[in-house]
Amino acid sequence: MHHLLDIERKEKKKIAITKLLKMKKASLLVTMVVVVMLLAEAKVSQAVTCNPGQLSPCLPAISSSSPPSTTCCSKLKEQKPCLCGYLKDPALKQFVSSPGARKVASACGVPYPSC
């Protein structure tokens, strides 16, 4: 009889541990799903097609003392995630790092990147 009680206790313990493990697995799964969703959202919100040609409305303001246009500022803000890449491109660096480009970035409220 004592042996049957031990077996019964062990069985109940196994069931309790199994339930606990299932709950932990479920919790981990929920956490993983949330992280994946957040990462996907971040990628979608940062999905920008880097195209320096999009900044052509800024050329007049970069090369003169005229203020940047609204179109220039919106394009500059749109291309902001790409600016470090432009600075690393030898063909673009001289334009992006010029005093005129810094002036335009400042006037548009776009912080100059520190890459």
C-alpha cells in the first residue's frame, strides 16, 4: 500500500512538472512571437530605398545660400537612414560632407550623422 502511494505521488509530481514545462514553453513561444513581430515592424518602418538621386531637390540649397525647399527637407528626412552609406561612398562623400549639405541638414532639422 505504501508503495502505491509513492507511485501515486510520483505520478502527480510528473504531471505537475509537465504542466509547468508546458506553461514555460508557451510563455517562451509568446515572447518569441512578440520579438519577431517587433523586429518585423522595425524593418518595415525602416525600409527605405537608398537613392541619392532622391536628394536632387536639395542641390540648389547645397550649392548656394538659398534655403532648402520643403521637398528637399522631406526627401532628406526620408533618406536619413541612408546618409552614413552615402558618406562611405567615395563618389558621394564630397557632396554629403560639404558645408552646404551640413547647412541644409541643419535647416531641415535632420541631425548630421556621426558614422
